Amino acid sequence: MNIRTKLGSLLLLSIFSATSCTNLDEEAFSILDGNNYFQDKNTVIAAVVRPYEHGHWCGWDGDRWLLAELTADQFVWTQKGIHGYDGGDWQRLHRHNWTADDNHIYGAWSGPYQGISQCVLIMRDLEKQDYPKLGLTDQDKAHHIAELRTLRAWYYLFLIDFFRSVPLYNTPQELVPASSPAEVFAFIEKELKEALPSLPKNTRQGRWDQGGAAALLVRLYLNAEKWTGTAKYTECAAVAKDIIDGKYGTYSLDTDYRGPFRSGINGYRSPENIFEFPHAKNIYEFGWMYNATMHYQARYSLDNDWGGWNGIHLTPSRNPDGVLYNYKLGMPYERYASGDKRKQPFRTTSRNATYEGFFLVGQQYAFVPGGVGFDSTKPVVGTEEYKGKPLQYVDMVARFSEKPGGRWAEGSQVLTGEENSGVRMMKFPWLPLSQGFFQFNSAPEIRLAEIYYAYAECRFRAGAKAEAAALLDAVRKRNFTDAAWPANSFATNLAKLTEDEFVIELGREFLGERHRRTDLVRWNRFGAEWWDKPVDGKDRSVFPIPNRAINTNPQLKPNGYE
């Protein structure tokens, strides 16, 4: 059963969506308590999958994604004329000037804890159930508990990554102080190791299985040195190799560079996706990402009925004069080689959900009604600075409409965007609504490519550069034609694979997948300079525990990161 079914029938704990992040022993304000709710197999499954719905929201809707990507070097939400200042939120994130009162940081704290409380409360109720009387087995019970323990561990990975020292709620209890990073790490590791044997292999999409739990161990070990001070690269490499070798299930790299991101569309399921959050139009949608990144007029070029907020885009590669910047980080669009298939402008290529390219860039044209691709005789026009004029996305940020006067003199910064500023990411494809494909693509939470890259990083850090290059190339080859590949292969051009290039390559492969801040922190690059952000004056690699959390839990103390 996928995560969208039966959610409407789950009544036992309607308080979930507002559960306190510091006290898990909450009163349930629903008609049914746990003892009366569970009547049969369907009610059990409905309870098990409820925290998955919150999981999609936690990972792919709002604050957690914003902190993972907008504090890093590849994305920015620029102010565009009168739109998008939003109290200075986006410049604070981009320039690393946040405080413990920032709403986005509180969202990064409360979101995972809401999911943790759901898992804890449902596990507590499931433990009391007589599964055979409900048409299930004791093995099913162990499986469901293991799923929820794995999901809870996934939520805790957000917290240790963002805050390091956080309270651990293994069972509903009174307010508790924060545990040390080492204690949080040990808890997550124990949860995953103990849950893994009771999980199946290669279960249905949107449910944790052995491959998913093992992949979370890879994430945990890969970042252990930064999170706890103790390196675990050897352990990371061992688990990653086991996943690649098929110990925890059967997975394979998709031969198509688009495959992992069109999974769910037209019945396709990518063999690369170890864990994905499935979607369907009007049931559970990948809507926040569309709204946050697309222009108000994008519905005309992409064939849908949504408006978009015209907010997030790639950080610019070029200055207002069109000259390439020379930052070591950022400039994501121009980091892709000219022969990289991903760098192509996005366009549909058939009425059967096929397309090419990952980016909206340059002149935008109207979608051919009932057809394929764009009508080059009908340019989409702007509504703000370029009202009635052709809308062209540029890989630059400045007030070009006010050149040479007005705010043009303010230069290129977060506050000087226009409606056409920035290349727009279409890695998660928004395919035609009229053909029934819009909003059906899954969110690829964990891909086998991530495991290859983690294994490659461990080998690179151990001095085995040639082995690391081969692992990276196993994924990268699909992005190039046979003719272009020799010039872009790391194995063939081993000297190119420096530390700086490894960090850039992580950005190319996992653009927009909520990896970037974590990767920069792990590689000691998070405090570096990039567009409209100077070198950090102090360590900003850990977010402060929000004041709102401290105010509701007297046992919490500031963690020293203001």
C-alpha cells in the first residue's frame, strides 16, 4: 500500500500535525483512541503509513529543503522588484546571517520532531496490538515496528545534521535535555542496525526496506567525522559496497540520466531509486518545489494551470556584463560541461512523457496545445519588469531594466533580482497537465548514485583516487554521448579529480536533492566565499537551537551557534 492510501481514515491521533517538539506525551483530541481504532489490517496499515506523509512534507516542502539548499552555493531566492523580500529571509539564509529567532530554523527543528512524535505514538499503540486477531502475523508486527524505527532514524538525521546536540525521545516522556552528538549518533546507528533484519528487501515504493535502512547508515557514517569528531569512512565504505553488491536488495544505476527523476510518470519506476516518495495529481503532489521555482507565466510554457511564486533559481554564473565569475563554488549552471546532456534546455519530445534537459534558460515559448514542445512563434511574455516583452531567463542577477539609472548601481546581489533572473531547475520534470503527467513524478529521496558517490568519497579520502574515479564514472557516463565521454571521464583524466573538483561534482550530481549544505560542511567549504556571500566570519556550519524551542523546554540550553 502506498503512502497516500487510507490517510483520510486515520483518526486516532489528529493532534499529530501540531505535536510539540519538546514533549511527546501529548493528549489526543480525536474521537478514537488507539485501543478502539485498530479493527483490522487496513487500520493498522493506515497508521503505519501516516508518518510517511509527514516525511514527504519534512524532506521536500519548505524549511528543511530551504536550509539545505539556500544556505549553500547553488540556489538563491532573490528579491524581484517588489516581490520576494519577505522580511529579509532569503538574504539572511544566503549570506549566513540567520539568528536563533529565524522561522526557517525553527521549522527545521519542529518538522522532524513532529514526525518523530508520530512514529513514537504509533509504535506505542502497535506494540499493544494482537496482530493475529487483526489478520496479520507477528512477523508483520516486527516489520511495521522496524519501518517506524527506520523512519524515526531518518528524522533524527535532519536534527543531528542541522543542530548536533538534540533531545532524544525513545518513548513518550517528560521534557529532557539535549543529548550529545555522540549519543544522538549512537541512537540512530542502533535504531538502523536493529531494524534492518526485520525489514524486507525491495519493498514497494515509499516504504522503508533493507536497502533504505542501509543507505541511511551510509549517510550516518559518511558525515560522522563532522557530526561527532570521529571518522567512520571505513564503516561507510563497507556498507556502501554491500548495497552496491546487492546484499540488501537489487538495485541498478539507471541508464538514462532522467530516469531517477521521472520515476512514477507513465508507470515508470527507476531501478536506481532506493527510496522515493510517490506522488499523484490531486492526491499527494510535488507542488511546493514547482511553486517556489517557477515564474508566474510558466504555466503557459509548461502546460499546466499553476501560477508559481517566481522565487528560487540557480545562483548566477555570470556578472551583469556577462563575464563568467571566478568563484571556486557556486555558478552551478556553468559547472556542467557543454556536452553534458543535463545542461540542455528543457523541452518535451513526445506525447508519451519523454523530454530532455534539466533547465529552463533563455527565451520561453508557449507550449504547443495538444502537441509537443514549444511554439517558437509565440514567446511567453513577462508581467513585471518585462511586462508585455519576451520572457528570457538569464544566468545573471541585476536590475537590467533600470540600466543605466535606478537600482542598476546596486550591482548583483540577492536584493537586485528581476522577474527573469536566474536559470530555473527542471531536474524534477513538470510534464504536461493536458496529457496527464503533471505532478506524478516521485521525489527521489535516496538513489543508488548516492551510494556510489559515498563509496567513491571514502576511497578518495583513503588515497585510492583511481578507484574513486571509476565509481564516479559508473554514474556519470550516462550524462554524455559516446563521442563526448572520453574528454569528461575522470578515469581517463585522473589529474582532474582534485578535492575541489570532487566538491563541484557532488553539486552537479545532486543538484536540488537536499545534499548541498551537508556536503559543503563535510568538505570544510561551507564558510567559503561564493556569489554575494563573503567568507564567514565565524563557524556557521551548525544552526542555533531555536529560541522558541528553548522557551518551551527549560532543560534545553543554547548550543553556542548564533
